Amino acid sequence: MQINLLGARVDVVDLAGAVERIAGFVQSGIPHQVVTLNPEILYRAQREPALLSLINGADLVTADGVGVVWAAKVAGTPLPERVTGIDLMLALVARAAAEGWRVFLLGASPGVAEEAARRLQEKHPGLLVAGTMHGYFPPAGEPEVVEMIRTARPHLLFVGLGAPKQEQFIARYKQALGVSAAMGVGGSFDVIAG
Ligand code: UDP
């Protein structure tokens, strides 16, 4: 089920439901984009039609922020709970370790994604890390980054470039990346790396 919030479609899912939906994406083998929608982006999308259509073109949109959950309640279409980028990432990483899915971490300052991956593997010894790459490459370097990810063949791609840059990157290269589930995670790698 979905609701419409200020023109943006938001899926009525809790954290466990979002993980199940994404497990389905991985099984499909077809590229999917997941957006955790925060109030800043929803607000910005009111003035940026391209951003609004990006959100509405995503395969799963969760409410990332109490403001979004609150607005849905006021609109008479309540959402079960807030599903943030970091919570969803951590739940997916646990599932990935159990299922044997490969994960790729793209974003943050040099060294941070590697350290985040190391810490995640410490917590989940079976976790398969397909690769990591920092997020400070010029626009001209994008095709090379896309190729690196494509050849690493991850099942899950976490992109921490900040919103909405990360969502735009995923949308632009969704097919070229060929990743079953790609999502933006903001500053999550910094948090995980500690
Ligand atoms: N970042 C990046 N490349 C850029 C700009 C930002 O990799 O060109 C990273 C930055 O190092 C940080 C994350 O993107 O790890 C943004 O974190 P923030 O919490 O600001 O994300 P937001 O909550 O705004 O989505």
C-alpha cells in the first residue's frame, strides 16, 4: 500500500516490511531504487519537479523522519513507523550476512567506507563486501565508478553522498549499475565507522 504526501508517494511499510520488499528485489535480479524520504527532501521536491519525479519513480519509498510520519497522520493516512536510512542499512546488512548477499559501500571521505565495512564484518563475520569507494570523485569520474560497482556485482549498494545527490546518482545509473537494490544512506558510513 502507498500514500500520497505532498505529491510524493510513500510506501506504508515498517522496517521489517521494507527489508522483506528489498529481499524480493534481490531475488528478482532486476535493478531497484529505494529512497528513505526525509522532510528536507520532501520540502525541496515541492520546488523541484525532477526531484519529485525521482521519488515517484523509485521502487520503494520509506518515511525517514518523524516529520514525515506526523504529516501522514495529519493527512489521515498514517504510516506504521519511521524507517531511516541507517536503520534500514543495518537491518539489510544483517540479512545480507545471513543470505550471502554481496554489499558495496560508496561514499564518504577516503577510508571511511572501508572502515565501516570492516566494522560491519566484525559484527557479521559472514558478510560479503563486494567493494568500497569514497564519495569524492568529479562528475567526469562517474562512469568509472559505475563500472567499478557493476563489475563487483553487489546485490545491495549503499550510497552515502548526501541527499539528494546520492538519489540522483542511483537514478541516473540505475540500469548501468545493474544492482538489485540501491539506496542512499546519507552520513551512515561516518556513524558506522565511528
Ligand atoms: N559526501 C560524499 N561526497 C560528496 C558530498 C558528501 O561522499 O560529494 C558524503 C559525506 O562525506 C558524508 C555524506 O556524504 O559522509 C553526507 O552526510 P550527511 O549526513 O550530510 O547526509 P544527509 O543527511 O544530508 O543526506
